[in-house]
Amino acid sequence: MPLHPERFLLLIIPWILSVLFSAIPVVSYLIAWSGTFFIFYVTIKGNIRAIPNDLKFSEQLMRPLFLPHIIFAGYMCSTSIFYFLTVFGYNNFQSPPPNYLVDLNHLENVAQCQRYYSLAHAAFVAGVLSHMNYTEKPKYYLNIKDTASFLLLSAVVMLPFANLFLIIPGLRQFFFQFQSLSFIAGTLAFAFAIPLQKPGNTILSGILFFTNVSQALLSGFKEPIIISFLILGVFLYPFYKKLVLITFLPMLFVLFILLPTYARVFRENAWSGNESSETASDIAIDAVLNQSDEEADQSNWGFLTNRLSEIGMFTIYTKSTPSRIDYYGFELVEQAAVVIIPRAFWPGKPIPEEMVMERVYNAGVINRGSIVSAKPPIVVDAYLSGGYIGILLTLFVYGSIMQLISIKAEKLFGGYIIGTAFIYSGLFQIFWRGNSFEFLINSVMWSFISMMIIFHALKHYNIIKRI
């Protein structure tokens, strides 16, 4: 897979064009927004750098260039279209009243943020492609006879192991890491057992899969549920292409439509402490099934405009920085370095949430004392650190680290299935959405350490052997 640096210029064409048309905000926005799909096409098609040929296309979708790239950049860049429509007065796709006046200053601000997204997408992909080299063979192999059984056993073992970290003060973050590993392993075990037609494995892994889904429903978070069905579909796709397309795509669409209402009602009841998780779940399910068409429309539109996309919050940051609040420079990175130290070793460590929320309050995104959390995503923190230069450098490093860890995982764990699909996807799922610097850097650092600990543990018990 030779590297052709001149081809990387294709990535910034949408950004350059959107800047040239910045005096016409509608055109500038649409160029930057549609540029996301252009970048998807030229990168996944292999026009900039040939995609890895060690596996079939359908058998490497969990590598950074494919599914993680589509989720991260799609969420960051393409979902803003719904917020863009609200600027023109659209509500639930209904046309605005004839006398509706567009706020031109806000429209220009939205177009500017979309240009930032376009540059961020280009820099991120450049980082991924610069280090995408799977030609070097793994250094180790897994001494196992049955991958499906190994994944099922891993899922069962990881779950109680994760709960041990809830007992030890200051190590709660490891609970989430190993819980995610168990979740991914259970999903993969189910996906592998079905085409192998192993009734025992299929039943056990199926029970585990749906148990994980039910637990995710009781957490109030939408992402684990969507990701579980998405991953299941990805790994069943090579075996049942047509069946997956006609079942999983509509299923994911329905989940996107119904889960916002479920999550909102669940959180209102469970997170306030008024109801138990089980009761709150029943109330939320009832709300989903019995909501009126008007309620469903408003709930879904609110999700599309304010939850699915974060461009509305981004516009507030750009209004205050650098005009009122100067760029942070390396301050946010320094704060993230402090967060890396486990609370078990430093009980008095500053609370990351409070550190992050300070810049949220300063920018006026929400008022102090509000119970709402509004952590800025990585693109916002990159912008706050240094504008265009901050975005360019941060997202290039982000894509580079994402790709290098995937390659490292495959070298250590015998290839794609266990290395990227299981270990990488389980431990580094934060890459799929991004987060503020403090949470992102802390999670990636300790996930990498966890990966190395798992590797040495498996090597010690001769489950992993050097080739």
C-alpha cells in the first residue's frame, strides 16, 4: 500500500471551496457538508491510499478507516443538516411560516462551524491513512481451537472481572473498560456461532447478547444498544448479505426513531431518583408505544437537531473564543495529563467533570448550577486550543493514534478478529464518538495499558504464543 502524499490534497478540496464561498453562507455550508460524503467516497474507495488487501472488504469493517471513521465523521459532520434546517425555520421538516426571518449572523456562524468540521474530517482521515499499513504480519498467534468459544468464554469471564473494579476505590474506569470488552465479546460470539450452526454456542451467546441489551436499556444510554446491533450486523453480513441488509438496516432506523423518546423518559424518571431503573424502563417503553404522532415528531426532531448534532453548541463557543475568551493553547492538554493519574493513587485529584464544565460555563453554553452536562467534543476542544491550527493538529494526531493502536492490537493478538474486532473495539470505543480532552486522553491511555496487561496475561498462560 504505497503512500502518495500528493493525493492527500483531495481531502482539503471541500474545505478550500467552502472557504472561497464563505461570503455566501448557504453555499459555503452545503459545500462543507457535502464534502464529508466526498471524503468518505475517495478514502473508502481507495483513491488516496489503497485499502488493505489482506482481508476482503466485508471482513475488515471494524478497522479505523471503515466503520469507526463513518461513525465518528458522520456524527461530527453530516448530522448538522437538521440544525441547519432549523435556522431557516423548519420544524419536523415542516416549512416555516411565510414571514419567517432568518438570522443571518447565526447562519454565518453555522456555516463557519461546518467549515471547521470539514477541516477536522480531512485532518482525521489524513492521520488514519498516513499510518494505515497492515502488510507486516502479526508477531503472535492465539493458541485456541475455536474462536467462537474463546469469545464466549471471554465475555463470561470479563463481566465478573469488571465488577471487581467497582469494589476498589478510584478504579471505576476499569469497570467500564472490561464491561465493554464483555459486551463486544458476547456480540462477536453470537455473530460467529450463528453461521457455524453450533446450537450450544448460539443459545448461550444469544442469551448473553440479549441480557447485555436489556442491561443497556436500564442504563439510559442509547449508544450501547445501537452499537450492539450494528456490530452483530457487520459480522453476519459476510455470511448473510441480503438478509442483513433487509433486516438490520430497517432495525437500526427504528432504533434511531424510538430510542430518543425512551432515553428521555427513562432519564427523567430514573436519574432523578424518583423511580427504580426497572420501573423507569417500563414507563419509558409505555411512552414509546403510546406517544401521539405529534409527541413522537417533536421528540425525534429535538433529538435530530440538538442531541444527534452538536453544531448548535459549537456556534456558542465560536462566538466567545477568541473574541471574549482567548485560545487555551496547551492548557486543556495539561489538564488532561493531570486526569490520567488514577484517583486510587491521588484521592484529592481534581474532578474531571468540574474541570471540563468550567470552560462550558465560561463560554455561556449553560448556566452555572445547571444539572445538565455539556462536555465539548474533541473538535470543540481542538478549536478552543488554537482555532484552525488546533483542529488541524489535534485531529491528525487523533486519526494517527487511532490507526496505530489498531495495528498494534492486530500484531499482539494474532490478527483482525481478536486484535481489532474484539480488543480494539472493546477498549477504544471512545474513538467512535470522541470526547473532551480530559476524558478522551485518560480513557485512551488506560485502555492501552489494559490492552498490554491482557496481552501479557494471555501470553503467560500460553494462550498467546510468538510465531
